[in-house]
Amino acid sequence: MSTDAREFPQGAHKALRDPRLQSSLLNLREGFQTKRAVAFAGLADPEGLREQARAIRASALGRLDELLLQFEARVTANGGHVHWARDADEARRIITAILKERGARAVSKGKSMVSEEIELNAHLTANGIAPIETDLGEYIIQLRNEKPTHIVAPAFHLQRDQVEESFRAAHTALDPQRDLDNRPALVREARGILRRHFEAADAGITGANFLIAETGTAIIVTNEGNGDLTRLLPKTHIVVTGIEKVIPTLDDMAILLRLLTRSATGQEITSYVSLMSGPKREGDADGPESFHVVLIDNGRATLLAAPTREILQCIRCGACMNHCPVYGVVGGHAYGAVYPGPLGAALDPGLDGMAKTYHLPNASSFCGRCETVCPVKIPLTRIMRHWRNEAFASGIPSPMFARGLRFWAAVARRPRLYRVAAGLAASTMRLLAGRKGRLSKFPVFSGWFAVRDLAKPAASSFQAQWRKKK
């Protein structure tokens, strides 16, 4: 498992040679693609709904400062507290200070990609606070000391026997002869273990799918109920989220929610949609005594002013990676970044810098499937192309790669030279292909031919035929 985006080529090669991972990735089609297609087929006007969603997110980004201040005012009026964090380090300090002030030693956590982004768990552990992930997938990878491979299904890369192995290694107090050879048994065991952690937690930390400016409400969608147990049982609840998640109204949320759940898991609606608007009020049966929202910038404000700002419209459904042919053969860990797939290729350079994430926007065939399924119509290929141009202009690629691109550009800008060069290349390829009809190797581009063949070029190019037939 790579933890550095600069090692993407090595991570990708390792993933391609991993038969268990390749077997798991085959489930992308049935587990995500087919279910999404069925769910969208039930909508009367899916394209119209996508356009509405795009407009909502684009408008919210245009009014981000106004909406965030409105959200803060409403949370404060509801009895909660809003904290502003410029970067990951400041966010970690704020969260740790809240927990220490409240005397929290054990923390239950709902799934939150932003907490992964700021590496919160490691920081809390180093400060004597024990975090426990309560989303089943996150809990499994926490036991294995791994990172999520997918933003919706964190343990998607694992098979049942690997989960059993992790449970037996971690749950040593249970009967070693117990039956764990089926998924229901694994779920029952996890439920029993996590129940004790829910009851013992001094504080709960969740992410947020949306923030509603008009009501000061944070919203999470889950299928396991762990989000409600995390936010309702402990005395302190902390919402950790990025500043871009805010939208104006609950009506806007209703539109986005219809697309989020269908795009993510193929459901019309998830099992739980939880609205969190502050601490426990007088007469409430349950809820936290203290409610905090930590709003994290961590590079988002800079992205907001960049040509790539539309990536901040993302609602984290994961549909782009579910349909991406590159993600579909290497999985999430190969990317070495918190956000993998087309989402990461478009977002990570803006958050972590091009020097560290150069390979990610290049890990795309530009087939456009990611844009076709994006519920808020983010122009992902255009954004990735922007990052490629930025990398080239900054001299980040290797000198040989840069010289190759300059040579190509020089030829491509001269039609006559291009025709001569293309004719020579085609003739050489026809010669090497011989009677086989396909070319499996070439003196250059060995990496390209390592995983694919090329059809034998025609005897006459399209342009030559066009000129001949006038």
C-alpha cells in the first residue's frame, strides 16, 4: 500500500500484480455501476436534476463567505460553537483542545474523509486520546492499520477471509473456536465490539455531507446507524468538515441528497439521514451537552480562486472512481493519497501541490466516463488537463519527458512534417506487425505496449484517402 502519491507508478504496478485485489475490483461493476444505472433509470428527468444540483453547488461556492457566516450565526444561536481552521495542523490542535477541555479519553468516530485528510487519528493517539472508527469498513482498516481504498467503501479491497483474520487477531478475548466463516457472523461480532465502544465514548466525531446555512444544521447520511450513536450517546459531539460543504437551504439539500445516494450506492435513500443542529435542549431525550463544528480550509480557499474551483462542487459520492477504468484496475491505495481516482486527480494537486501529486492527473485515459456520471457535472477531464499543463509549465516532469513533449509539439504544429513523420511511423509499424495483423512491441513506448497490442496501421492514412477522393 502506497502512502505517497509520488510512488503511484510503483503502486499501480503492484496492484496490477495482486490477484486478490483484481478479484475484488471486479465487483465495481455489479456493486456500484449497475446499481447506479438502475437507480437513475427510475428518475423522471435525471439530467435536469443533475443540472439543478450543479447550479446549487456552483451558486453556493460563489457565495461561500456569506453562507459560512450565516451558518456560524445559526449554530451559535442554537447553542453550538464554530471553530475555523486554516490548515490540518490548526484543525488537529482545535479538536484536541476541545477533547482535553471536556476530559475526553475515548472517542467514537463516524466515517470522515476530512479526518483522514488531516491525519486526525494518529494525532489523537499521540496525545493520549483513543479514537475508534465505528463505520464497519473504517473499523476494519483501522484494525489493519491501512488507509481507505474508496471514499464510500473504505474496505472494498478486502475479501471475507482477510476480515476474519483481522478480527481474530484483534478480538483475542472472544472464543478462538467461534465461527466467522460468513459475513453475517463478522457483522454480529463487529456490532458487539463497537457497542461497548459507543457506550464508553466520552466524545463523538463525525464528518458532514452537507452544512445548511439557513438552519445551522450539519447532515450525515449512513447505512449503519453508527453516525447517530456517535453523535447522540457521548456528552460532546464534534463535526469536522471542509468549508465547501455549505449550501443555502434544506430544499437544496433534498435535491442533492436524491443524487448523492443514487450515485454512491444505487439507493433511493440511505437508511439514515441525520440532522445535527446543536447540543441537547431541555426536554430532549438524548444528545450531546456540547456541540462543536470545526470548519477546515486546508487549501480550499486557494482552490476557490483557481481555474479548478469546480472540483469543490464535489458531494463525495465516489461515482467517478466507480466508473474510472484506471481506478478499476489499480484500486485506491495505488494513488498514495487520501482522495483517489478522478476525484483525487482533480483535487489533490490543489490541496497537496503538484510536486507531490504530479502522477495523479496523468493517471487518466480521458475517456470522460467520470464526467458522464458526476451528479454535479464537474468537468473532471478539463481540470486534470489544467494540472498537466501546470506541471509541464513548472518543469516538474523529467527532462526526457519534457523534451519528448516539445519534440511532439514541434512536429504537430507543422502539417507537412507531421505527415512525413506519421507516414514513416505507420510504415515501420506495418513492417513490424508483419502478417500477424497486430503490433505487440515497438522500439519506443515499451510501457504502452506492455499491456496492450495495436492494430496494424492501414496502408493509406485517413488524410491521404480524403485528398484522393476529394
